[in-house]
Amino acid sequence: MALVLALGGGLYYHGHQQGLQQQQQVAALQQQIATMKAAMQADQQQTLGMVNNELRTAQQNVEQGISQQQKSIDSLQTAIADLKGQEPDDWLLAEADYLVKMAGRKLWLEHDVTSATLLLEAADHRIAELNDPSLKGLRQAMSNDITALKSITVVDRDGIVLRLNSLENSIDSLPLANAVLAKAEPQQNPTVSQSVDDWKDNLITSLKNFSENFITYRKRDGSVVPLLSPKQDFYLQQNITNKLETAIAAVYRDQGTIYRESIATAIKWAQQYYDLSSPKTQSFIAGLQQLEQQNVNVDYPAKLQSQALITKLVNQVLRNKMSALSDATTPTKAQPKPQPKALKLIKTDAVSATSSAATPSTTTKKVMLLEKPAPATSAAVTSTVKEETK
């Protein structure tokens, strides 16, 4: 009985000691956990502080860059305003260049010699207002161009076209010609003689004269132009109309050969198929013959002497302005970009203790270095360091 009690007491004592030892280990682990939590919170506060500092620094750099750019823009606008105030007459030169280019378009695209001459004269007035002796060569070239344009023979294209349209509208009223027969050969009418000896010839002559009262035969040499049917009359009118339309198109295209050939063909058909004794036909043919003598070809100059000179002058003035503008505004130096700093982020993991009380508990700390992305790249560099603490 005593042995049982002693054995029970020993077991109780041993269990009690084991319980105390386990409580001490749990308390030690709890203390380590509390220490690690406090360290983690401290590290997090430190990390947040570093991030806030970086953000404030970046914001200050951005604001400083915006301020410098605004100052550069203000200085550029001031320089442009100064250049405008120094040379206000450059607008006259640009306007003269525009007028010369418009004169070229009027001359070669629209064949409007009058408008091209007026535009060149207006450009010459703009150059004269500059009162610059160095532009004497340019004014001489403009004077040569104006003289060349004034020497061009002006063709009244609208007047020619209106007259052709008027003749075209009168085709329907032209009378057609009757059938044209070839000339008959001259016939000799035999006569009866008074001699009795010619009784046989007289008898034959009398019989011929008697038979001609019933049947007459005459021989004609040459081609016969028959009358036109209503359908053929319509085709004739359309063909002459098409020739006149071709002549109208040739007037605006400076095609003198096609113009004259079309009118000549229309005259030929009118003389062949219409009544030449009618005053309408005579007036129609006379109008076409008069228009056939008109010259619709015009020799335009291949180029304007003043156009190349004024374009070169304007380009030179623009280059001088850009050079003065670049000298007036100094380039803004780029601010050095801040070097990326490493941010420390600490994580702690607890490792459960072993069942033995003498075995020290271990913890592992992972330190991760997060590098801020550089302006050109966005790569993050990470590294892991493990250290053991008791």
C-alpha cells in the first residue's frame, strides 16, 4: 500500500513538474511572439515613413519640373512677341508670296490671264510697300512677268462658245435641200426638110417626134443626191450638233486643230444637205465660216520668274526667324533624377518549440528589399536573408 502511494505521489510530482515546465515554455513562446509583433510594427512604421518621404520628394520634383517648363514657355512666348514687334513688315512679304502662287494657279489651271496679271500687280504693290532696296531684283522679275502676261492675246472663249451654242440651237430650223439631179446631156431636135428626096428621113423624124409625146428618154451623167427621210434628218442634226459640241470642248482645251476640223465638217454637211438658197442656211454657214477663222490656241509662259525668287526669300526669312528664336530662348537643363532607394519590409514567422525544454526556440526573419522602379524600367530586385535568434 505504501509502495502504491509512493508510486502515485511520484507520478503526481513528475506530472506536476512537467506541467510547470510546459507552462514556462508557453510563456516564453508568448513573450517571443509579443516581441516579434512589436518589432514588426516598428518596422512597418519605419517603412511607411520612408514611403511617405519618397512620395513627398517625388511630388516636389514634379512641381519643380512643371514650374521650370512654365517659365520656359513664358520666355518662348515673350521671344515670339519680340520678334513680331521687331519685323512687322514680314507679313507683307508672306502676302506677296501667296499672291504670286495664286497667279500661277490662275494662269496654268484656269487659263485666266487677266486675273493672273491683277494678282501679280497686287503682289508688286506689297513688295513696294516694304521699301527695301535689296528687293530690286524681285521687283524686276515681277515686272517681266506682268509684261509677258499682258502681251498674251486674250481669247474671248465665252463669246465663241455662246455663238456656237446659238448656231447649235438653230439647226432644227434649217430647211433641207431637194433631190439634186445630174445635168442631162444636150439633145438636138431633128427637123423635117422641105425636099421631096428626103421623104424617108422626114418620115422617121416625124415618127420620133410623135413617139416622144408618149415616152421621153434622156441620159444624165453624175451622182444623184436623194431626199433625206425624217429619220435621216434627225441623224444629220445630231451629227452636226456633236461636231459643234466637240468644237466647244476644244475651245476650253486649247485644241485649235480639233476646233477647226469640227467646224469645217459641220460646214461641209450643211452645204451638202441643206437648202443653200434659204437665208437661214446662208446665215448658219456664214457664222460657222467666221468662227472657223478664230484662233483658240494661246502660248502661256512655262514659269513665272518671280515665283522662285520670292519663295527663296520667304524661306530665308523664316530660317532667320527660327535662328533668332532659338537664340532668344535658352534650353532648360534637365534635373537629375533621384536615385531609387530600397524599402525594407520585414516578415516574421514563428517556429513551434520542440517538446524538450532545453531546446531553444528558433524564429526566421525574412528581409525583402523592394527597389523602386527606375524611370526606364520597371524591374524589381528582391533578396531574402535569414537570421536565427534565440
